Amino acid sequence: MIYDIREYGALPGITALQTSAIQRALDDCAAAGGGTVLVPPGLFCSGSLRLRSHTTLCLENGATLRGPETMDGYLRYPFAWTLYDCTTPLLYAIAAQDVRICGAGCIDCNGRAFANTSKLCYGALDELPAELHGDIHYAMPGRNERPNRLLFFHSCEHVELSGVTLADAPTWTAVFHNSSHLRIRDLRIENDLRIPNSDGIHCCGCRDVVVSGCFFTCGDDCIALTSISDPALQTENVLISDCIFRSASSALRFGFEAGKVRNVQVRTCIVRDSNRGIAIFADCGGLVENIAVDGVTMDTRIYAGPWWGKGEPLVIFAANGGVIRGVSLRNAVLRAENSIVVASDGVGVVEDVELRDVRLELSYGRRRPYFGGRIDLAPNPSLPAPDASRHIPWLWTSGLNAPPAVRDVIARRAAGEKYPFAIAAM
């Protein structure tokens, strides 16, 4: 059955929030056992809305659902973790099953309302050429003073996002916590590259996830797989395929702090004009294992400003007892302004990493004199880059007990001998 929000009194084209009318349509749909709530063409402004089991929210072509311009219209849901006191979503579902958001319309998260676009967050702008200022992010209010987790799914099963555009998030766009059987396809996430923390999709302790045919532009990680909100959980069994990414941080991030991530496949994806391609991190006893990346094309460059990452196509780093193992990058074409990094702090463990049939083209960019002098391992301490002004090594390692075959490759390249960029059994 179809529940048109106009029949519940929702009015398009005005700034007044239509939260009550739209929520009544959602509630009636759920109470009847399920169906489709329709958002017709037009602009509808709304505060936080709850989705329940067996409900589809369909945004027709030309429909826009826009979030409030202030925090007043947002629910303060009592789900917190280290960086946030609570969760303030635009759309959310708790312990729900069979939830779908679809259509050709747009969910506008209204991040520009919270950005100070006249102020840039870099303390030494006078030291940079004016043409580099366009990379630097806008000043934003504190994390608890802007909406976060704009689409939030907590302990849900069988969730689908398809077709719609998610735009202009002020922080993390779509977040799934302790949820399973997630299908995300043909989605567009179009955030402002100059709004920090505007991650695309973040899966925290989730299982059985497929992301396919999606397009991302994000001022932070496009897809992050972690268990950041509950280290006791793990994210596992994930397939990411046929997606295009652009990020001021990392296109793909696997692992963070003590998080646990395992069994991830990435196939035939494109990373364009991004600050970093793939970041794999384990810290404080975290674990990342069985990551297979095949058939990717990446173009990475240094972004001016205080972003994590410095133009690396791939960074693998374990610290403080974290473990990373079973990582492969195959059939890849990489164009980058910085090295591949595979390292540990000597306490973390990195093992069983394979680079096979990898073509890497390195180049110097105009941002390197200002930001290329360190190996960026943020949030861990960075390290000085060797001879950064004249030489970019294709592979930078530290703290590893490399196998003899890899030690031989590194020694031969250090002696000036030409050697293929594709090596295996690292």
C-alpha cells in the first residue's frame, strides 16, 4: 500500500518543518504491517524521522527531503561513543527489519547550514599560494553542535539503500551499527569536499554487506569499515564493487583503533583525485584480516591542509599490538604523489601482504614542498620522509621483519637497479 505524505498534510516548498505529517505516514505504514511511504516531487523540510520494520521510503524523481538548518529539529538519540555525546539523525531505524530507502530523489542533509564558508581551518594560510587554499576545509562547529549519523541504523537486519542521492552531510552520512544483510546499490553520496568528517558509509560491527555501483564524493572516508562504536563487535563479510570514489581523506578505510574487520573484497573500483586510496589500520589490539583488492584504478594526490593522508595509494599500519594480515592488492593501476606505505611501530604486526601486477606511476605535485615532508600515519604520530624534496620511494616500510625476497627487492632498488613494481610474497 502507498502512503503519500501529502495526504497527511505535508506541504512542499516552505521552510517550516513537515516532521509530524511525514512521521504519521511512516507510523501508519508500519502499523498496517508495512508498505511504501511516498515523497512526491518537491522540496519537503523535516526533522528527525523514525523508520520501522517492513517500511519503504520512496523519493520520486524531483523529490527532496531536506534536514533542518539548526539542531532544534533533530532528535538527540542516546547512542554515544568517544567523540559524540549522542546521535542526531535525520532518518533512523532501531532494531528494525526489512527497511528500504529508494527512488530517484534526494536526501539533502543541509551541511552548508552548519559550515562557516568564509573561514578556513588552517593556521598559516599566508604561507600557502592562494591556488592551494581551495583544498582547505571550512570552519565547523564542534562535533556535538552539528548533526551526526544523518542516516542511522542500529541493530537492524535486511536494510537496502538504492537509487537515491544523499547530499551535503555535515558529518557521517550513513551509519550502520551492529546490523546485518545490508544492500547498498546505485547510490550517490555527494558531500562537500571542504566539510570535514563527512564520511559516506560507515559500517560499525556489521555483517554481510554489499556495496555496488555507487558514486561517492566525501570530505572524509567514502567507505569506512570499523567497530569504532563497540570494539567487542567485528565487521565482516563485505563486498565492494564497481564504485567510483573521490575523497579529501581515504576512499576506503578498513580498521581504526581497536576495531576488528575481516573478510573484505574490493573489485573493479575507481579512485579519482583523492587524498588517499586505501587505508588499513589496526591499533590497541585491533585486527584487520583477509582483505582482497582486485582490479582497481587509483589517482591520488596531496590535499593542502590538515587532512589525514598525503597522496598515498595504499597505507597499511599496525601499532600497539594491532594485527593486520592477509592483505592483497592485485591488477591495480596507480597514479600517485606519494609512496605505498607498509609499516608497524614495532609492536603492531603486519604479515602476509601481497602486491601483484601493480603498476605505479609517481609524480611530484605543487603541494609537496608544503605537505610532503612526513610519512603521515595519523591518527598515529607521523615520521620524517626520507629525502622528501628529491625522491619518492615507491614503497616505504618501517618496523617490519620482511621476508628475504622482499629484502632483496628493496636492496636492489636501493642500489639503483631497475626492478618491476609488481612484487609478491611480501
